[in-house]
Amino acid sequence: MASKLKHKAQKRQEDLHQRIDSIASVKKRLEQERQDIFDSGCVAPPGCWIARYLAKGRKGHYSYYKLQATETMFTTKTDGKLSKYKHSGKLVANFT
């Protein structure tokens, strides 16, 4: 009986180490990707960020994303005027 408990504890410890190694590997990869993005230069105009907002549709709530800026810089599709916002679309998943 004691041998079985010791074996289970050892197995849990091995599983824990595998998960820790996996998380450490993903963390290292993400840090490298982040650094690559910074090294590539400016990825959006200054004063620009991504904003997320929720909207309610007939089948539930959806997350929408848009680029938002401190000054007008995005050309609108309808009349070609400049806007502070550029909508990027609806997130596939809905939240009911």
C-alpha cells in the first residue's frame, strides 16, 4: 500500500514538472515574440491603440475590436473623411 502511494506521489511530481517545463517553454517563446515585435519597429501609428467593446446581438453578446487614435487619421469607407476610429470586426465567439 505504501509503495502505491509513493508511486502516485512520484507520478504527480513528474506531471507537475512536465507542466512547469511546458509553461516555461511557452513563456520563453512569448517573450521572444514580444521582443521581435519591439525590434521590428513601430507597429501602429503613435497615439493609436486597440479598444474592445461588447455589443448585444440577437444571439448573444459579441466582442468587437477597433483601432482608436487621439487624432483623426483613419479614412472612412463611406465618405472618405478622417476618423479617430477604425473598426476591425466582430470576434467569432459570442458570450450568452
